[in-house]
Amino acid sequence: MPRRGRDLDQLVAILEKSLSGQGVEVKSPGFLTDKDTVTVRVSLWKPVREAWLTNLNEETPVALPVEGGAVRVTLGPKKIATVLITL
């Protein structure tokens, strides 16, 4: 069952310029337990145009669907999610 409420407010730990300088990175910590997964909606001060799930070095990107200027990401247990976003 996904977590709700106050836990979701603390998912984003880092928002920084991407290594390429052409977008931003959103990093989310893996505070979840072994059994939890949660889907979060990432929206920023401008609409999201494109988004990719990557590793910490922005390698092996996997395109994520963008809807309504935001992107949804499913976070697995004890993982750090890095999402590369272009605005």
C-alpha cells in the first residue's frame, strides 16, 4: 500500500542542475521499507517537457511519460531515484 500524507512531503532531497547543464535533476531518497513502493508526481515551477529515469551519473536514461506538465515516478524500496527533467 502506498504511503500517504506527510511522508510524501519529504521525498525530494535534492534539486540541482543536470550534469549536461540542459535540465534539472530531482533526487529522492530511499527511506522506504523493504515492502513499500510509492508513486509520486513531480511538478516544478515550470511545466515539465521531458523526463527520464537515470542512475546517479545520468547514464542509461529511460523515458518517463509527462502528463499535464508533470511526471509520475514509482519509487522502489530502499532506492534513490534520479529523474532528469527538461523544462
